Amino acid sequence: MQFQIFCRDDDNSCRIATKLENALLARNHSLNEKHPDIVVFVGGDGTFLRAVNHYINQIDHISFVGIHAGTLGFFCDYEEEDIDLLIKNIEDKNIIAHAYHLLEAQVNYGKEVKSFYGVNEIRLEDPFHTLIADVHIDGKLLERFRGNGLIVTSSLGSSGYNRSLGGALVSTEMEMVQLTEIATIQNNAFRSLGSSLILPKNTEISFSGNFPDAIVGIDHMSATLMSPVEKLIVKLSSKKVNIYHQNNHSYFEVLRKTFIKD
């Protein structure tokens, strides 16, 4: 097996990563930073998102599996004490690979069109002025939005920023996109949907208008653009990210541990 370890930059995560690397090498697996079969991320969900972005051009040929060493671990199924179990599960193929669609953002700016991919979310935000955007669903006008911004999430991203905005939690077994407004203006003069909207997996959502100061956010990053955004189109991509889960993995147990259980 060709592996790479993607580690959060703290002493504890680095220590676990070194322990894991030594264990894998001792079992005759090979470290391959450029073209791994498996990427083990050590840290939390932020580490996973950075690992996916790093290997986005090889995403169809890589599987990811996580060892939890951070504060949140939606994507991490293993702990430090499970290192031997993780290696055995991979070697014995006693592990389940789940494929999740990425989000795809097509950004029109100036005379350029550029595509980006995200795991959790794509955002259009204006930190300086009221964002005014015409929102189209599959080419049909839904609303003229006024507020701080709009966010489109996959089921994987429903428990992140989307949840803090009042969006719905959606099981990761569902393929869909969710549109949620950020600090929308609601008064007698201006009004928008004011609610999250869950849409089928093949839906295309577009935002158009004059956005001189808008930022396009992709998960933990912002897109680098040389001129103002004119239009943003978001949909589920044909690209998928493959994540290894233990056979006893339960999305609802992860929800309970993260948001409810003491």
C-alpha cells in the first residue's frame, strides 16, 4: 500500500502521525507523498478538508481515513489507540469506503470562468456591503436576495456553518444540496425566502448580480480571483471523495457525540 499522512500542525498530532508512519513502514507499506493510495489525516475535520484540497487533482484515485486528534471529528473514525486496528482493517479490507459527491463551483469573473471543488460548502459573501443577488434554481428565478451572503452545502457540510445559520442537519446518506441565507434583510421593503431550502442532487443553483467586493468561499478557503465575481453557479460534482469508515460507523452517534452527549 502506498500511503501518505496528512497531519495537523500541533505536537500531539505530529506525535501520533510519527507513530502511525513507523507502524505502517514496519508492515512493509510505502510512504508516497505524490501518488498515495490512501491518505491518513491526523487531526480533525479541518485537517481532512485541507487534505482533500491538497489532493483534489487525484481525488478519484485516493481514499481518506482519519485518526482523531482535534476538537471535532465528523470524518474521523479512529483514535490513537486504534492504530493497529486501522492498519489491520485496511489490510484485511474489513473497512467500508463511502463515496460522497463534492460540490462544484463555477465562477464567472471578467472574461474568465474558473471551477473550484469543496467538500462541505460553497459561499458567496460580502463582508463590506449588502450583497444583492438574483438567485436562480435550475434557471428559474427564486428571489432577489439582500444580506451578507448565501451558502450552498452538501449533506456532509450540513452540520457546519450551515447549522449555525439555522440550516437543517441532513443525513450523509442523502445526496442533495441545501441553500441557506446569511444575515438576510427582512422588512416591508425587501423580503426573501428566509429559510433553508433542500433541493435534489441534480439541482443547479446560480447567483448573479454586481458583486464588486464579494468573496467566494470554498470550505476553509477563499477563491483567488483577479476581478469581481459576476456569476456563481453551484451544483453537486461528478467528482467524489472516498472516505473509509469503520463497519460500526453511525452518523447519528457522531451527531450525538458532537452536539448532545456530555
